[in-house]
Amino acid sequence: MLSEKEYQERLDRIQALRQQLAQRLSGSLVSNPALAEELNGQIDALVDAATNADATKATPPDGGLAALIGLGPQAAQQFGDATTSHGVVPYDEQVNSERIVAVGDLYYLYQHEQIGVFKVVQKLKELFEAGAVRLSAGPGAYRLYQFDRRDVLRYTRRDRLDAYRRVLGYGRGLGSAQSRPNTDFHMLFAQFVNQVTLFWRDKRISDVIRERALDPSFGSIAVVRRSGLDLRNNLKFTSFGHLNVMRVELMQVLEESFRILGAPDVIDLFGADNAWDVVDEVLIRYFDERLQSSPRQRMAVTGREVLRWLAGPHILETARGEFEALLMQIAEPAEEWLTSAQAMSLARRTGTDRVLPWEQLGRAGIAAAVAERSPVTMPRTRSPRAMPPPVYPRRNGRGTYRGGRSGRRVTAYPRP
């Protein structure tokens, strides 16, 4: 650990170095803004190296308190002799990528659930058992039999819907085990996608109408980072539990479903060209539904790509050049997701709502307020009065957030 005097002197030397470089290279920095970013990046790297070296030094057993208050032989003679700290690990550095990847897979599964893939396979199984379709001993018929035999070992449809509600906030009612639904997910996800698309839209406008089109000063990466961190923090508290194993099992079920739908005898039965044509044909013929396969499937693919990108450390990149290069990976997926969501009336483009105020967001998962927790996880109380049921924000239209805040204010439980 450094003394307070050494700590202050180091900060002063760093600022003096930055000022001296800016004075000597002022002409070059005006014509080449990327040079300033490179110089600042190198100085920041030196500072980080020095900070990491300080962390390896021995720390007094009392953390330097005795020296600060003047006790013992190591007592500080002056205030500058007292030891100080650089701070703690930044909050947003801590993330488990596996859980956010699991959320991405669950989102992918939810969109296929909304398309009706699982419903189509279930209907095909019912028709097969009733002898109402011309399937007997082909590969599709045999896979339908195996699918039916394994059904008792899998998560049920109710389990799937409860998981979607708990983690993604889609649907109605409570989540798994009567947990609080994550009603803010869609709002935060749409906000992040909007900011990514708006960032690249600003960059394209800059390339067309501004002088020095390669000047990287246009477009705010701070707004994109803030919206991404808000979404990631939301998922960090709602992705615990059985989500990881559940999404692995459901991905296997989805793959098995498409092997059934893509079997030659099933394709010939409906006069289709591929498995997706079978899905559309069954939905039209037996459910009389308006097809939404194309936009939903693109939302599934692109939404999962965006969430997988968020699982990595890219959102914490501070250098503009590196951040833009990493963000380019989801530029087109974000644009395509937003376009498909607009077509489904599930999201809207915005150019004004840059940041979501934190007090407008709810708490979910293990961070839920006491008044919003599941009765399963509530501690016992000696109060003779019964606990009121938790009240959650309500969203309009199939449980999908469409803007605004509705629902009653959640009040705390009565004191025991």
C-alpha cells in the first residue's frame, strides 16, 4: 500500500504527464483525434500496472489504522505518512457469462414457443396416436413414439411458461415457485438494442454529412454501456436456480422436435419442403393461426446473439476504437431484432430516451424487495395476521412490456 503522500504525488505526476504531452502534440491531436485516445490508453495501462504492483505489497495487519491514529512504533509523524488504498474492484467487473448465455438460450426457446413449435409437435403426436394421419413405421413415426415415451421425464409446458415469466417477464401470473416475474427485462432489452442501433445510425450520419468522417468523437459509447450494464445487472439477479439445466434440456427437446418435423414421412404427409413448412401447415390447418414464424424466428436468433455478446467483457471496454470494433459484432443483429420487433408491435424506435432512470426499474430475482418475494422464500413470522400476497407491475398485451408503468405500488408487509 502507498502512503497518502506517495498516492497524491503519483496522481499529480500523471496529470502533469498528460498535460505535457497535450502541449507538445497539440497540433497533431487536432488533426488526428485517434492519437489522443492512443496516448491516453498507454498512460492508463501504465497506471493500471503500477496499481496492480501496489496491490502485491504487504499490507499492515490493521490496514494502517494504528499508523493513522498515532499508536505504536509505526505511528505516522505526518498525515502524508499514513497508508491509503486505491479502492475496490469495480462493481460491473463481476459477471458470470454462463448464466447470461443461459438467458439468451431461454429467450431463443421462448420465441420458438410463441411460434408454436412445441404445440405443433404435440398436435402431431395426438393425431398419430388417434390414427388420424398416414404415419406408421417411418422415421418420423418412430421419433414421435420416442418423443412420447420421454415426455414424462421432461419439464412440462407449465414449467416452461413459469420459467419464461420468472426470467424474461413474458406471460401472465407468477413465475416459478410463485416468484416475482422479471417485468423489466423487455424494457431494458429493447432499450439496449435501441441504443446500439442509434449509435451506429449516428456513425453512419457522421460518415455522410460531417467533415473528417473518421473522427470518432460522434456517438456516445457511455449511453450504450449504461443501457447494457442495466440489462446485465437485471439478468444477474434473475438467472439463478434451475435455469441452466432447464435450457439445456429444452434445447435438446427443440432439436428433437425439428428432427421429427423434418423427417421424410412427415414432410411428405403435409406436402412440405422442410420442417418450417410443416410447422406453418399445422398451425394453419389445425389451429387457424395467423403465422408469425418469420419475424419471431429472426427475433430469436438475433436476440440470442445480442445477449451472448452481453455475456462477454466487451461492454466494459473503455477505449473507443476497441469498443466500436467489438460492438460491430451486434450492429446488424440489433437492427434486425428491432425491425422484427417493430413488425410485431413489440418495440419501438426511439431517439430521445437515452437513459432509463433507475428509480423506475423494479427489483427481481434474489434482489426482490421483501414485499415482493415469493411466499416460498419468505421467513416465518409470529404475526397472527396473514401476509398479503405480493403485487407485481402489470404489463399490457400478452405480458409484453409496451411502455409506461402500470400496476399498484408495492407496500411493505406489516410488522410482526
